[in-house]
Amino acid sequence: MDFAAGATRRLSLALRLPSEDVAAHAARALAAPRATLSRRLASLRPAWQLDRSAAIGRSRGACLRVDAVPVHAEIGPTSTEVARALGIVAEEAREAVLLSARGDLDEAIVGATDPAEAAAAAAWRALVGHGEPGAQRSAVAYVTSPAERPRFDLTAAVIAERQADKEPLFEVVRRAEPGQGRLWALFAPTCGTSVEAALTAGESALVVSALSRVAPSGDVTIEPWLAPDGVGLLAGTRRREPGESSSAQAERLGRALGELIATTRPSPTDVATARSELASGLGGEQHRGYFVALDALTEGHPSWLEPRGTFASLASAPAGGYEAALGRWLGRPFRLAVLANGDATQPDVVRRELERWLRPGRGDVARCPSRNHPPAQSNELTLAVSGDAPEGSYVGIPFPAFEHRLPIEARATLVLLNRSGGFLDQALGELQASATALALGGPDAAALVIEVVAAESQRQAAVDRVRALVERLALGRLAAADIETARRELTQSEAPELLDPRRRLIAAWRGLTRAEPPLDAARLFAWLATLRRSGAVVVNVASRG
């Protein structure tokens, strides 16, 4: 440490190397435009930048020196922040040394078209490397002002960071499918949308949607995964060429995913576009009654049912801006699932590459909140809207929160409700009305939400009939033919999903190791009995005036 008055804050690492050619090649690689070192330093918060990368020739080997400085130095970095920057510099310098090969300068002399370059390379060769190489060693220096001495202990910070590096950054689950056409990975926080309230509903979905929009087009495809139990990024890649090793494929995927999260920042236009796409998928402002129903069913946590949030929450910018929202998303416990198509080491390679990019910039990890929530209370609301043709009214009926995928009993109920000539069509009968049911939720809350569209004069009658239908279903009044119909249509509609590796990857992330049991009448009746009238929410949407 050097506490010098008026000093420019500077972190320096010097490596004594036995090969002058390796030092020269490594220095050039570290300073190259868009080099990994520069991008990783820029991903730190506060950001750093490479100031110098130089090779100094000796008669007995060479010295590789790398200097880095904080970008915004009005307030100096803490010792922990300097230790993180040092970790990146040291790791990238040693990686560059390992990848450097002897003989590059000889090739530069022979192949150079610029006489000045050839002369410089020849002069280097004539002056260095005559003696026996000295022992390999390293030295670190950090220069800052004396005022920062009381709060600075770089040695302790480096020891703490090295100790932290030994701890896994996130949980890893793996599934082997040798011969699979692609290698797949899913990276998502295990908190899901538990941490989101009314004002922040959909914040996580906006973060991953914006990131996937700006992911570079290339060998690795990255898409958002939005579910109440996990909002993350799903990546996949084929082998770049037949001879690419399984390890190289995994490293490429992990690097693409880690670099995207650590270094890429969507522009305001990209964030706005992602926000618009999410809001459009929700139905836009004209479905305000739907958002009111979600809010009432969860007592102010609509993304527990719908991970994309609401039109109102998406319309407001994330608190503190996109960077703060990304930091909150990254500050949660994560799980990485890998669907390996090669050898068994692929998940570990993906994990190692992801950690390499994410560990230095990740702060303290917050715990997921408790998922023991009181049941929603029955409520009936009226929402007055402008216009002659308002949206339908909504009937929301809670059912037990669930882990993993929507239960097969809920999916079967949707089939029986929504099919042409199904239960909803039968219940509405001669009324000029229609209805559509959705089953939403996850580990924090779950509900059956039915939109009822009818003429003003028949709206209340249609809502009453839908509520009566749900009461009959809760009594288990289903014929054997209905259950067989649901079983058959589920099999037909879901068969294509079984061929999609994304579904198997998501199942691995969720910890589903066994096949789902087929639809059973007794379990279906038990599930229907949980449709609680006591927690029903009705939102009546009417024209204002």
C-alpha cells in the first residue's frame, strides 16, 4: 500500500515470468480492444478500467505489469472493491499467460510488413532472455490518498475475497441427455416473484426481458423465462462445429450468459420496448379490471399470480432505474440448471464461467421472504371505466398455492371449462355472454380467474351463473365421461411439449425428477373441493356515466 498525497488511485499487478515472449504476447492480449479484462473491470460497481498493460524485458525473463484505475474516483473504492478488481486483474493476467505461446515475436519478425514493427521485434529479441530465468513471483501495489488510510485494509479484504471464492455462488442441478442436439442452461432466482409488491410487480420480468432483447445474435440463444416461482434467462447452443469439445461448448454458453448479465446494459429504448411488449401481452390498459382482480386476490402482490405484473406497475420506471432493478434481481439466491448433451463436466464448466463473470460484481445475497401468507378475503368491487364497451367482469376463486408446475387437476379443470360446449358455455346457456378461465399462480398464491363478457343488462346474471358453476364444481359433480374427456384432451394438447428440451430443463430447475402421475378422479375431486367461496373476488366493470 502507498498512501501518497495527491496520488491518483491506481492498482498495479506485476508478474515475473520466465519467458519474455509470453509476457509480450500476454500484454498485447490484455490491452486488445474489447478484451475480457476491460469488459470485466467495466462490469464492477463502481466500474474500473485498464490503464496500462506492459511487458518489460529482462536479461533473465520478463515482467508483465497491469495497471487498473477506478473510473469515478471522487470517492475512493473500499478495500473490498479494490480486492475484487485485483481478483479480476490477476485472473485475466494469468489466463493470458497460459494462453500465450512462445515464438510469437519470431513470427512477427519474419511475417511483418512494416519495417518498424520488424525492427522493434528484432531489438526485443536481441536485448532479452540471455540469462537463466529467475523464479516466478508476483507483486501487488495500490496507491491512494492518506485520508483513506483509516478505513483501508487491503490484505484482509483479499483474504476475505479468496475465502468467499471457495463458496459456491449458486445452486446447480443437472440432467444428462447425451446426444441432445443442444446444450441448455436455465439461470433464475429461487425467490420467484415473492419479493414483488404492487408497485414493483413485473420488475424481474422487465429485467430479464430487456436483457434477452440485447443479447448478441450468434451461436448462443438467450430468452426470458417468466413464472411465479422463477424469473430468469434460458440459454441454448448447438456445437459450433463437429469437432468442438463438450467442454468448449459449455464454456461458450456460460460465457455468453455471464457476460450478458455482467456487462450488457439495455438502452432506455430497449427497456421501453421490453416494457411495452410485456404490457401488450397482459392485454394493455383496457384490462384494468383484470389487474384489480389480481391485486385483490393477493392483497397487493399481483405478480404472485402473474409474473409480468400489471399495466400500472409496468408503466412506472423501476425504483432507482434499470441498474438498481438488475442489482435487486442479482441479489437473490440463484439456481442454475443444465441439460448436458456431452460429458458429465458440462454443468460445472457452465457454473465456473458464470461465476467468473458474476462473482466480482455481486453484493450480499438476500434471503427469500416467507411464503406463509394469510388467505385472501372475499370481496366484491366495482370499477367504473370510460367508453361504451368496457371489458368483462371477473370472478376470482383462490385455490391452494403450489410448487413447480400448475397441477394437472387445475389444467384438467381449464379444459372442461373452456372447451367449445364446455362447462362455461353450458352455464351461460341462452344469455348473450361468453367466459374464459385462467389458472394462475405458484408457491405464493394461486387462483382461478374467469372473465365474463356480457351485455350490460345480462352481466350480473352471467356473473351469478359462473359463481354457481364454481360452487357445483367444488362439490365434485363431474361425470366419468367429463374426466375421460379432460384426460384425453390434456394428452393431446401437451404431447408436443414433451419433445421440447426447454420443458425438461425447467423441470430439472424445479427439482421434478419423476413423471407426473396421470389424472385421477379422486385427486381431481379433492382439488375441486379447495375452490373456496370464502375467498372469492368479483370485479364488476361498468361504463362510467
